[in-house]
Amino acid sequence: MLIVSFLLEGPKRFNELRRDVPNISQRMLTLDLRALEEAGLIQRTVFAEVPVKVEYRLTDDGQRLRPVIHALREFGLWLKERDRP
């Protein structure tokens, strides 16, 4: 869900996602992106450039997660506020 939340902002390259997602290894990010692609939630586009440019974006099915991500974000903010002294 964290990767999807960052892709809601728009298409991103691999290294952008790696910077966005705290403490994720290159291997774990690769595995997560592959799983999201296989599930049909993201689309991977390879541009014929040198060096090769790869971009990830949400599919229409991935965009359907927007309300879920919003609800999780709101719940997290509510918990954070509730736990303040």
C-alpha cells in the first residue's frame, strides 16, 4: 500500500520510489513492484533511451485503491493525534 500511495502522486522511476519508501532494499522494492504489476495494479513502461528509463504508474485498477489509501492515511493521522499527550 505504501508504494501505491506514492504512485497516486503520478508516475515515478525506480530510484524515486526507492528514495520515497524508507528502509527498503533494492531487491524488496523490485519484488514488490513485480507483484503489483502481476496483480494488474501498476504498469511498468520501458523507454528506449540510453540509459534505459523505466517508469511505474498506477493502472485504472490501481487508481481504484485511492479511497482505501485515503482512509488509511486519515486513520493513521487520527491515531497519531489521539496518542499525543
